[in-house]
Amino acid sequence: MPSNHTIKQTLRYFKDRKLLTIFFFGIASGFPWVMIGSAMSGWLKDEGLSRSSIGLFGLIFVAYSINFLWSPLADRIKIPWLTRVFGQRRSWILFTQACLVLATIQMSQLNVLNELSVLAIFGLIVAISGATQDIAIDAYRIDSLAKQNSNFMAAGSAMATAGWWTGYAGLGSIPFILVSRPNWQWPEVYMVLAAIMALLMITALIIKEPQSDREAEQGLIEAKYLSALPHYGARSFGILLILPLIIACIFYANIDYPYWPSQLISTDYSFTIISCLVAILLLIFAQQLSKLNKTIESTTSQRITLSTTTTLHKVTAWLLTTLVAPIQEFFNRNGTRLAISILLFIFLFKLGEAYLGRMSIVFYREVGFSNADIAYYSKLINWATTIVFSLIGSVFTIRYGILKGLFIGGIAMSASNLLFSVMAIVGPNHLLFAFTVFVDGFTSAWGSVAFVSLLSVLCNKSFTASQYALMASLGTFGRVMLGSYSGIVVDWLDGNWALFFVLTSLMVIPSLLFLYSIRQPLTRLINEQNALNENSNV
């Protein structure tokens, strides 16, 4: 629902000190994408790898699309010593950042041509660490703003977006500036990247842990499961076994079906078979969970005794609370149809941007721009533009609503991709390069702020890490899994970059049509959630 605030009143939201912390965490969140994204693409391109190889190397980003599988662990597992000293959110952030520093140092010691597979392994470690860092950072942002006016979510989204682009584009210009200088090689550049990541750890060391009643609420849910399981009998084994099977199938599919028995079943059917298997397991799981819920309702008032509660019951109750309750709550609160519709829109919204982003560095090089051009135009201009228009986009979102921000951002993203087609036709024109990067940064920032605001508002505060990671990873899934084939598409088009970018522009349209079809129930849901957040502060 649009706000009645004036521009001056709207800008007051940005005076909160928590937003500065969110900005610096955004930098740390965006920086790993430099290590395994633009810098990695530039390194591999300079070593002579093909477009298809560079595009497929991006499959390591799959960690960002499946991080929801382990996101509940960030809510419940305590890291020894770190959690006691720094708290739940900060300990996970510091742990993942330390992993990023160590993995980047190891990458700097490798020879790309002779140790490409080893480079891919450490790249995967960076991706997993970065994806897990995102879980903890996003949860910290929502937890720290949860008890304030709901408009702070839009302001926080702007600062997170501006920070992310500062890490990705602003700091992302450093490797290209360095490598364009004499006597600088990519291994030395990666040592600098490791040092920058180490400096970014300072934020988590000096800020305070956000207060939350998450543990108490999850304890109540776990107690309900625990009270029902003794009455549920041996069927609790089924729930305990189905969960890891579903997770294993999803993980197996996302790592491209290794050791598939191709001599018995063609690899052409791998996706269909695994999808059917997951669907069957989900149906069985849903059926068992429905029966368990009925048991919970009938046994809520009954007392738990040590004689009826076993270790298996405790483990099952913990797993159900950790892995199942967040998803179940999201579907129960929104209704199955609207929940699925929301997730489909999230999947489709940034698909075109993913195809463009994955091949942008290769495109700039093939058109005729140097590493220095990429650093000063693509990175620095995009960085400054994104920061400015993230703030403007958040002001618009606060005053006029999330859905209008999404529609405007989506239409603008679609139109801006056509400028890259013009670049492909005109050639290495620096003025056109600067203008295209400026427009692309504006549209991406506007759309990202509204997108992050939507995900933040839709989260239940008891399952912040789990639900936000689930929704965000779906958006990343389209960007990573399908965007990784962008190089293959360019090759299939015989290097016709102009046509390729026209296709990326058209990819945005289905998501906007889908958003329009669910605008009314989504608006009602956002308004109800905003009202709930505001009432909780009274």
C-alpha cells in the first residue's frame, strides 16, 4: 500500500546506523562473485579458454541456487566457541569469510592450464562459502530490522543492493586495473583479493548481534513434533529417511548427474527420471507429514515423558523443525497456489539479466574493449550508478509499493538489454559503452531493490534464514543453471551478439505477465504482512 510520507520523511529512514552495517555486509556478499565471476572469466579468457568452457565453468555458482538445502542449519547449529563469543549470525558470517580468504589464497597458487580441475574445486569452495555467507548476512539484515517500521525493509534492501554492487562492481574493478599494469599476473591479483576479503571481516567483529526470540519459538515447534512422534509409531522412520533422499536427489541433479549409468539409461532422460523420483518422494513425504500434523493436533495437550520419548524421536523432531517447518509455514500462510506462484515469479524475474551478465566480460573483450576499459566503464560506472539508483528505487518503493517497483524495474531491465545489441553492431565505441553501462546499472538497481524488499517482507521472522534462502536461491537457480548455458547459446548463434541480447530482453516479459496475473493476492499478502510487523512494534 503506498505511503503518505513526503520525500523528506522517506529519507529519514536512511539515518539508522544499522543500514551502514547492512551496506558493509552487502560489500562482503558481492565480493565472492568477483573471485569466481568477472575476475575468473577474465583470467580464463586470457589463458585462451573457449566461450563455452568459460560459460560452463560458471556452474560452480550452483551453490547459490541450492543454498536453501543447508540454510536452516544457520538458524540452529552453533559453531563451537564462535557462537558463544559472537552470537549466531556473526559467528556464521565470520566462519564463512575465513573460508573465503583461505580458498582464495589457494587459488592464487595454481596454474590454470595445468590445474584447471583444482581451480574449479577451490572455486566451488568459494561459491559454497559465499552462498552460506549470504544466508547469514540476509538473516542478520532481516533480524536487525524486523522490529522496526516495515519501510525499513526497503531502505535496508537499498543499502544491501548498493553494498553488493560496491563489492561486485566497485571492488570488482580492482583486478582488471591491476592486471592491465605491467608485471601483474592473475595469481598476484588473487592474493590482493584475499587480502580485501580479510579486511571485510572487520564489520562482523565490531557490530552487535541482533536480538531475536527465534530459538524460543522454534523450541515450541520442536516440542509439538516431539509430543506427537511417540504416538506416530514406526512411521517416524519414514519421515527421517525421506528427507535426506530428497536432498540427495536435488543435489545430484544440480551437479550434473555424475556416474549416471548411461549404458543402461540414456543421459537424455536423467532430468526426467530424477524429477519424477523427487516428485514421488515429495508426495509420500507430504502424505506422512499430513498424518503427523493430525497427530500433533490430537496430542498437543498431552504430556511428554522420558519413557515414551526416544533418541530417534528427538532427532526426527529436530530435523522436522529445522528442515520442514520453514517450508510448511510458508505454504500454510500463503496457501499452496499463491506460494507456488510467488516461487515461479522469483525464478523467472532475472533470467534475462543472468544470460547477459554471464557473457558480458567475454562480449566486451570480443567487441574490442581492453581490461582497463572494462574496469573503468563496466565496473566503476555501474557501481556508482547502482548506488544512486538503489536509493532512488527504495524511495519509490517506500512511497508507491513493491509491486510498482517490480513492474518498472522489470520493464526497464528488458529495454536496457537492447542497448547491448546496439553495441554489438556499432563496435568499441567508448561513449556508447558508458551510456549502456549507466542504463544497465540504473535498471538493475531499481529492480533489485524491489525484488529484495519483496523477499524480505514475505519471510516469517521465526525462519528468516531458511525462507529467505529458499526464495533467493530460486532466483539464483535460473540465473546460474540456465545462465551457465549462455556461452553455448552464443556459439549456437554463430557469435551473433546482437541477436543474443535481443533474446535476453524477451526473457523478462514472461515474468512480468506472471506478476500481473498474481498482483491482487500478492498485494493483499504484502499489506497483511506489513500490518503485522507494524502491530508487533506497538
